[in-house]
Amino acid sequence: MKTKWTPKSCTELLKEYTPAHTNARKLIFHGVEGKDVYNITAPFWNEGEWYLAGRVEERSSEDSEIIFFTSENGVWTPKLNLPRFRLQDPFLTRLNNEWIMGGVQLQFSQEPDHHIEGWRTVLYHGYVLHELVHVKSGPWNMKDIRLTPLTNGKVGFFSRPFGVEGSIAVIGFNIIESFDELSETIFLHAHLFRDQFIKEEWGGANEVHMLSNGILGVLGHISYRDENGLLHYYAMTFGLDPWSLEKTEIKIIAVRSDFPPGPAKRSDLIDVIFSGGLTREMNGRAVLYVGASDTEAYSLDIPDPFLEYERLPAVSPETTSS
């Protein structure tokens, strides 16, 4: 691991990528009145059932809801006694035995235009999903805020500021004493990783895994818009020592062509996957959960991308500088 890398473009990273060569599985959702469900979380165990959260919306709109689903016979249906949130792109983590749930809140212009004027990440918390309440908000025009517990009880957070030194967007990271320290302004005070993306490309953290050696396994995305205006989003990972800020190079772990062709919300979203979450299996494999082309949700069996980071020497605040 190093504290600084020379960034590689998506084109260069794709040359290093080996397709998974396994069948993707489309997730089936009922009970949403024909709306699309995508940009899902990985399934998580809660109160004796498997749950996941998904972004639900009309094909012609981005006015979304986050809905919690449970599965029966391979079909995901809304958990009717849980709250719904007028947000996009859900994520969940556990801090101090509490659920932390977040999503992206949009600000729309007045009718009749009703176009998107801004967005921000908002956070809810609660000991049970039934009692999630809004507690924190990030700054406007920042997505991909993610939280993780650390080995010494402190909290790490990832951010994604725009327009840093001519870049479209970069990933930031910082450590705070506790969740209570979070505020709209503190998300602006993070160490910025200026060496992960070339200036014409961007990305963000989507889910964070605390590995057995103290390294953070980060699941995220890397993106760019080509000369024809088409967006390209790929699933990626990297490993981060939260104390020394040494990290591994980004690697792509899945692309849109790993999944069956399907409809796209817009013509520029054909080559888009959004990595919502990942579950690690016991056999050196993992299951990746993605949204595809802003219309569908899939899972994909892949080699566990975090194993190579877990083989690195253990890290801790006692052995590395913070």
C-alpha cells in the first residue's frame, strides 16, 4: 500500500479487468405498482429475516422512494410496516448497535419545470428500522457520504466533494471521535485522495467493510462521460489503512456487460452499474449487488475482492500514525 498513486483512467483499468464468467441473477420485486427498483443495498439480516433497501421510482421520473423489502421464494416485496423515505440510493451500516440509514435528497425547481437543482446526503438512525429518525445532513451537492466503525471505537467517514483543483469529484476520508460529531461542515474537512481518478473521471465510496486486519475494504464506483455524452459506471474496490491513509490502487470488479442486456432509464445510461453492496461468502467468493442502467437490480457471484487486502499486514492506531 502507498499514500500516493498515479491515477489510471477507466480505459487503463478495464485492460486489467478479468470478467467474472458467472451468471448474473436479476432480482424480482413485487408490490411496487410497476415501478423500477434499482441501486439496492446488499441483503442484511434483521429481526429474523433478510432485508434489503432499494430505490423505487417511475421510469420517467427521478422523484424516488427508498423502500425496505423482504424476500419469500426469491421474490422481494415491501415490508409494509416500515417507513418509506423520499430519497435515492440507500445505504446502511451499524454504529454502536444502531442502524444508520442514508440516502440522497433532491431539491427540485417549482412546477412546471420540476428539474433537479441540487442534492445532498441525509442520515437517519435508530435501534430498530421502525424508529429511524433524521439526525444529520451533508452539504448540498455532495453524494456518497459513507460511515464505518473503526477498531478503536472511533468513526471513519468518506465524502465526495466536487470541483477539487479541476477534478470533477474525488473521494475524501476523515476520522471523528463519534457519530455525534458529524455536521454539515465537518464533511468538508477530510483528507482528499487526489490520486485515484484522472481529472475527467470521478467516483465515490458505496459501502465500507472492516476487514479482519483493520484495513477498510471500500466498494465504490468509477465513472466518466465520453465524447458522445454516454455515461460509463463501473464497480470498483480499494483497500485503505484508516490511520496512515495508505491505500491500494483501484481495481474494477464488475462492468455492465457482466449482466444481461436490459432497458435503460435514458439512452446515456446503457453502460451504467451502481455498486450498492457486497456480501462475503465462506469459500473465497462474494456476491455483488448492483443497479443496472437505472432500471433493474442484479446480483453477481465474483471472487472476493477484499481477500488480497486482508492478506496485508494488520494495521491499528497503535502501530500507524493517524
